[in-house]
Amino acid sequence: METIAFRMVLNPGMREEYERRHAQIWPELVDALHNAGVRDYRIFFDPDSHHLFATLTRTSDHTMDQLPQLAVMRKWWDYMADIMQTEPDHTPLQQTLEPVFHLGHRVSVSTHAASTHE
């Protein structure tokens, strides 16, 4: 499994509509993402910049590169194109984000070490 992150841009005033559309995400799109290896997908919104920050966990044998060829994916992108920045073909404008820190599950901090930073 690997986690990737990327940034997209929502058009001003479109947060509620973006949330409404995602609350009603099409089951066939969910199936397509799952079949492509997506296991966890989260999107966060920064109201100051209108940026959407997404994290996505996928299997090591994912087939996400095939998603743009699926009719349901193209249809979803067409559906979302009026509320966010896109390429001319309606693919969301995305900026890949580079990881700079990861706090794993096995981190152990002693009481002494933690108290020296207060």
C-alpha cells in the first residue's frame, strides 16, 4: 500500500456544491475506484485559498492509470468541471504533493523525552 497526496482548486463559492455532489457519489464510480486499487480517499478544503488537499491510499498493484479511460470517470469529471479548475478535457487540475514527514504507528516517545520539549 502507498499513500499519495495532491492539490486541486475549487472555484470560489462552490464548497457546499462540491460537498453535496460527493455526498451523492455514484456507486459505479466508487466501484471503479475500488477496482483500480483505491482503498482510502480523503479530501480536505482550505477556505482561504480554495485549495482541495487530497490523500489517497492505493494498493501496490493499482491500476489508477486506467481510470481516465473509463466512461464513469470521464462522466464524473465532466460533472465536476463547472465547480473546479480543470484541464481542457475536464480532468481536474492537480498538483502532486511531495511527502515531507510521516509519523508511523510504531513511534515511541518516552515521558522524559516528551517533557523536555515543553
